[in-house]
Amino acid sequence: MCQAHLSPEQVTPVSIFLTPSGDNGTIITIPRISPTAAFRTLGIHISPSGDQKKQIQILGQHSDTYFTKVIASTFTPEEALISFCQYLHPRLTYSLPCTMLSSEDCRYIQAPALAALLPKLHLNRHTPRAVLFGSSNYSGMGIKDYFVDQGCQQLKFLIGHTKANGDVGQQIKVLLSYIQLLTGIGKSVFTYNYHVFSGWTEHNWLSLIWDFCNKVGVTIELEDHWIPTPSRKHNFLLMDEAIKLNLAASVMKDINVLSLSYITTADSRTLLPETITGQPLPDRRSSLEWPH
């Protein structure tokens, strides 16, 4: 059976047509968008492949515009700080629950704005970011770090929707099950260090939250999400043991067939010959929908 996958128009040059409901046969051609091309939705530019270049460009333009206006202004320090917090910050952070920006992307976006703000606050542009972003409880300035802002907003989005258990919450749980299957481990992925799996699992919105939680020392516990379990007594999941061996990412990816019972005889004492030669096992079919 052929699995669905993203394909550019150069590879599959076909047209898509629709006929309006109740119409007498008028055919409308639906324009195709490249998998890497971003399309503007409500406040964010999203591409089917997850490419963030367009979104980074738009956010960077907001920051550049702020720099141009503020650097030439006669703002007092108080006015400059208000302009940053009340005008620019909401404009940059509106889309953050749905973005997948790296810490480098966030620094790139925020850099022009800080370059305009700091001189207005009578601060050196090379002031340590720990001072700028640190809490006022520890003598920091309390300016919000863009990458931390993204992580916090995504956590709120994740927890809020999974608690509400609506359509979006269900889709998040499906994505979590997908990641859980990729890793093959018998505990919630959020209880492990993301970097153990980052070399061979898919990078997506949920894995970004997983990575952020590791960096800030947060553990997420979600109810009612699927976790693989051994099929019978004395069986175990291979990945639970494999992650203890510090193997290469390519080896870890190949090992993941979930449980020991899948590759051994019924008494689990002997490896099946097909397992050693890399042949498919016709009598061992998984009921799980494995990733393409």
C-alpha cells in the first residue's frame, strides 16, 4: 500500500480540480503550494514540511523595523522599555505557541530590537544576557528571553489543550504516541533526556517542547497517552536496554522493533534466523501503524 508523502510539483506535475457545490459543472483549478513554501494563516506562516524560514523572516522584519524607529527616537529609558514590552513583544510572541524556532533563530530575531533598546536604557550592547533576562528577584532586568517565551507559551498550549481533551488535544496525543513509537521506550518520553534520542527521532513541535523542558528542568506528566508495553511475561522492550549502551544514532534507529519476543523463538532463548540476515518475518506482523 502506498503511503502519503509530500512531493514538489516538479516531481509530481499534476493539477487539482474542484467543482463548486450546486454548480452546473464549472471547474476550478486549485493552486498547488510547494511543501517548503509558507502560507499565511492566522498570525503565522506555516509550510507543510514545517520549514520556518518565512516565519523567521517576517519576525525578523518586525524587529528590524523596531530598531530603525527606536534608534532614531528621543525616547527616555522608561519610554523605550514600554515600547519594547507593550508594542514589540506582543507582536513577536503572538505566533509562538505554533512555531518551532531554535535558540539560534530566537537570538537572530531578538538581536536588532535589543541593539536599539539597550543604548536607550544607557546600557552597553554587550551587557550579559543573564542580567537582561534574569528575574528582578535576583537583580536582573526581567526582559523576556524570546526562546524561553516560546517554550513557556508552548507548554501552556500543550497542557491546556490536553486537559480540555478537544480535537487539538487529541491531535497532540496522537503526535505524542508517534514520538513514543519512534523511541520505542516503555516510559513517557518526557522522563528521558531528549538528546539521547535527538540523533535518530523526528524533529517536530512536540520534540522541541521536550528539549526545552530538559533545558529548564521541567518534567511533564500527561494522562491517557499511549506507551508501548511488553506483550507477555519475561518479555522486555529492546530500546529500554539499548539506550544504556551509548550506541550510534544509526544503530539505535535500526534496533527499534519494540520487544524481544518479536525477534526470538517462543522461549526467547534463540534469535530467529531472519533476524540475523535482515529478512522480514511473515508470521510476525505488528498491529501498530509504524512511521513511514
